[in-house]
Amino acid sequence: MKKLLTILCLLIFAACSEKGGSENAEPGNILENMTYSMDTLVVDPGDDLFNMGSGFRSQDLSEDNKRLFYFENRPLKLVEVDLENLKLISKTEFEEEGPNGIGRFVINLEIGPSDQVYAMGVGDIALFDKNGKKLESLKTKPAGIDTNLAEDFFTLYRNASFDFKAKQFFSWPSAEISEGSNLYRIDVASETAEKIPAPEMGIIEKYTITVSENGNTMSFPPTVDIVSHEGKVLISCTAMSSIYSFDKESNSMKFIEVNHKVVPNILTGEVKNNVSSEKEFSEEIRKVLSQISYMKPEWDATRNLFLRLGMKTFSGESRDAPETYEYYLFAYDKDFNVVGETKIEGMKNNLSIHFFKDGKLWAYVNVEDELGFAVFTFDF
């Protein structure tokens, strides 16, 4: 890991003096002359140790973006980290069973007001305080939608964002295609759900690849992200730049076209949706990942802009050869007009777990089994 981190630093620092994507820049592109630098930061565990064996399964920031929360497994503990001073604040063990039980591991985590913890585990989905006391179970089989989906709690809640104030879920079920392309709003109090049509998200079905081999089935769909921002729910997917915005107050859905010039705005080409071998599965996935994949837009309050990453993934020439990556940075105004776009020259390593904080990109790195971050500062 130390060797890999050294290679990462060399690649990044070699690129810090270069102007990203200036050869493709358009007039008015605020990222035309962007430069960046990278620092590697390591969190001080104090008298404790970080259990990095399972990495991050799910993580979230406090409302002020100053603290990071995530779960360690075996035993299950909620970890709270001070990102301002780079030190461990606390670890709190959560119960697997009993009145405060959540199950053996946590799949989803969100931090709400007063540090309320929304957690989806294998045993329950519930609200907790950060000391592990269960405040309310949220697991329900809502009426108003397909019965099979309502009873499949993993599919229904796996890719969902929780509204702490309204006690509602906004979900994009991972395997729900038969009823069309819809956002699902689930109300905990009334135990009801409704479908909110999002027809342009039909591109997910077009580029979902499924393999069936030896009685086993596995699917690779485009990823859908759901985030809340100023009373709206933003729904995006890796297959296209455009997004949906659902206004909670007016109960209206709006499709917003986001148009870039340096990269395509949508996946193109044909893929086989159903294949019968692992080799075919990999070949079809390669067709998708070698094109641009759009990450979720994240609001940067320091600049009053949305920042967003795009990524291309390139497989090695042999099965054992490592993948390489190509990254792009996009900037949008509050109405999702593109005001900046550029390729991030020199950034080629996988930023599998990352978030924006105060306009900087934080990417998780394991530094000799300690919790670390590669922090990218973009100057533009």
C-alpha cells in the first residue's frame, strides 16, 4: 500500500502544474485554466485503532461537513471522525440483536439533524441516536405499489435517501423495471408509497447487462444517485449528464438537460442486455465503462456551484493488468447550466470512495492500515 500511495503521489504532483483540459476549453469556461494540488492526510486514532479490513461500506458527513461518520464491522461500531483536526472523536458499538438491533452489518447510513442516525442493516432500517439507541423502526411494507416490491425490503430501500423532517424515503429500487422508470416516495407514517414517473431514466434499462451462468444471475446497471438540496430531490445516473429534480413542496418533477462540450452527454452504442458467460459479461461492461460515467452533483457552498466528477474506466490488456481511469471535473450554476468543464490531467487512480468538502475533493486511501485521504485542491 505504501508503494501504491507513493505512485499515486508522483502521478498527481507531476500533473499539478499542468492546465487541465485547456485544449478543449470553450469561452466562458471557468475551469479553462484550472490547476490542482494534492495532499495526503492521515487521521490520528489516538489510543484506539482503525479497523480498515472492510473499508467503508457506507459513510456520510454531518450537516456542517466537519465530521465524517461510517460503520466498522466485526464488531459493528459507528465511527465519528473530526475532519477539521483529523482525529478520531469516538467509536460506538451498535447492537446486532435485541430492541436496539440493526443486524450484522450496515448497508446504508445517513446523518440528520442533532446527529440522528438513519441506518439500513440486514435486520432492520431505523433511526438511532449516535449512542446506538433505536429511536424508531422505519421498516414498512407500503401500500400503493406492486406487492412483490413492497415486500422486498432490500430492493425497495437499498438505493434510497431519507428525509428526516418529513419521515419519507425517496427511492430508486435496484431491480424494479417492470413498472417503468419511476422515483418512489415512501411515507413512513401512512405506510404508503407512490410512483413519480421519470421516463428519461429508461436509459438504465437500455444499458443494464445481466449474466446467467450455472444457475446464478448477476446484473450490472448504471448507478443511480439520489441527493437532497434546498427542498428538492436530485436524481442522476451514470449513463447521462441530465438529471431530474423533484420539488417536495410543489410535488412536481422536472427533467433538466445538462449539456457538455468536452465529453458526450449520454451513453451510446449497443450492448447485449443478457449474456450467458462471465467473458461476455466483462466485454459488455467494458463497452459501458470506457465511456463517460457521470457521478452525482454536489453543492459547493464556498463557490455557490455544483461540482461533479466524470470518469472513464479502461481495462488492462490482460486479465491481471490493473484498470486505469480518466477523470473530468464539471461545474454548474444553481440552475444546472454548465459553467466549467475540463479533463483532470494526471489523475489516473481509482477514487472509489470520495466526497466534496469545502470545494475540495476528498478520496479515501488506506495508509498502512490507517484511515487516510488524498485531498485535491482545485484552483480556478
